[in-house]
Amino acid sequence: MTVCLLLLSAVALMAAWPVPRALTRASWPEQEPVVALWVWQCLVATVLLCCLTALTLGAAAVFHTVRTQVFAPAPPGVAEAYDLTTAPLWAATLTLLLACGAAWTTAMLARELIEARRRRGRARAHLRERAPDLPGGLPSGRGPLLVLEDEYPDAWWLPGSPPQLIVTTGALHRLTSHQLDAVLTHERGHARAHHDWLLHLSTALATGFPRVPLFAHFCDQTHRLVELAADDTASRRCGHLTTALALIELNQHRGVLSCANSHRLLGERVDRLLEPPPRLGRRHRALTTTVASLVPLLPLLITFAPGLTALA
């Protein structure tokens, strides 16, 4: 059990500190934002699985009731292989810290989801006041697109079931038909990929654990990469130049293709669309995705290794 806890702690520390720093310095995520998002999710899953499995083993060592429940379906001899009868003091301390971390993580996730639901409710109520008589108005959702009478050029998507696309008449007047198609395709890319859930998760973890580099970088990179991924979705359908022009036309604080946190990202995205970076090869992309998918299996292999050895 001691060896398992040490290995799980080592894997979690590696995935939470040096690996994220190296990943933020890499250039390939700009070429493949979807693959980069997957890699970040796998790193986060690795750390969370390490903590969860370490918490389970520690609780089984400290509390006899937990040990009985966890190892009840296991064949005889498996529990002895973990050597749970003697739990050192540091293991009990680690278990207590992990239990507090799990409770705090759950609280942060719940708070983020509740606040997001409240924000959506306020946004839908505001839209009902602004456009109460439009046939595609909220909350009935009879149309996928809601047009608001406003000279300010703007467009965005409102998560929900189904998600609602909103565009102002100012954007309709300013954008050409191809540019409008690029804008709507960009937003549909967010909706189809469920980027809102990814943003909620990254925000909750970064808020709850601001000093953990993995969660801080995960939040920053997620907000950046989801926009790059949606840009790629729009450019594949409408072309790089058309998407870039739509991005420039909607260069407003709350525009669909602008970024609220910095104008630097806006310029970076325009440059990226006008001069697309070289794409990763299929083999490189498949290898990166496969390796990232296998990384979260490390905590499970470490946890089940004593039991598998006992069965053998």
C-alpha cells in the first residue's frame, strides 16, 4: 500500500507541475487545438484519478469499514497483497488531505454549475424582455437562431438544451452572407463540442486550486483553445479569409469571435487564420492522441498492480 501511494503521488505531481509548464511552451497546440484540448483533459483526468485512487487506498487502510466494503468482491488474498493492516501516520494524513480536497473540488464544481445556471437564466430573461414577440424567442426554442434588434454588431451562443444562437441586426447589416455563415458555424462548433462544460470544469478547478499549475494553465489554455478550435471549424466550411474578415468585423468586447480577456488573442487568431500553421501529420496526431489516452490508465495500473500480482 505504501508503494502504491508513493507512486500515485509521484505521477500526480509530475502531471500537475512540470508537464503543464512544458506543454504551454510547445508550439504544436496552435496547430491542433482539438488534440491539445484532449491532452489537457487527459492530464487533468490523470491527476484526479491519482487523488481518487490514493484516497480510496488510504481510507481502506485507516478505516476497517471502508476496507471491508472495497475488498468485499475481491478473491481471498487480494486484501493481504495491499498490506492495509499497518497504515503509517503520513498515510493517514495524506488520506485526510485528499478527503478535504475531494470535498472542496465537489463544492467548487457545484458552485460553478449553479452560477452558470443562474447566468443562463438571467440571460434568457433579458432576451425575453428584448425580443418577446419574435417567433424564435426564448425559452420555447422554436428556432435555432434568435435575431435581436440592436445596431451594435454582436453574436453569441447561449448554452442550453438546445443551445440558442443569437445575432443582432447590426451584425446582419455589417456582415456579408458568407461572413455570417462563418460566424454561425463558429458558434455551432462551440455548441456541438459542448465547450461550455469544458469551460465550467476548468474554471471550477482553477478557482478552487489557483496555486496548482495544471489547473491554472488548464483554465487559460481551455479558453484559448476552444476559440481556435471553433475558428478551424468555421474556416474549414467558409474559408480562412472569410472567417478572418468576420473576426475583424466583429472585433467588439462581447463579439462572437472576439475574446473578452485580451485583444492579443484576437490579433493572434487573425494572424493564424491569414497564415494557417502547418498541420500535424496523421500519424503524429494519432500517436499524440493515443499516448494522451493511455496516460490516465497509469493510476489504475498502479492501484490494481498488487491485486493482479496476488491473483497471478
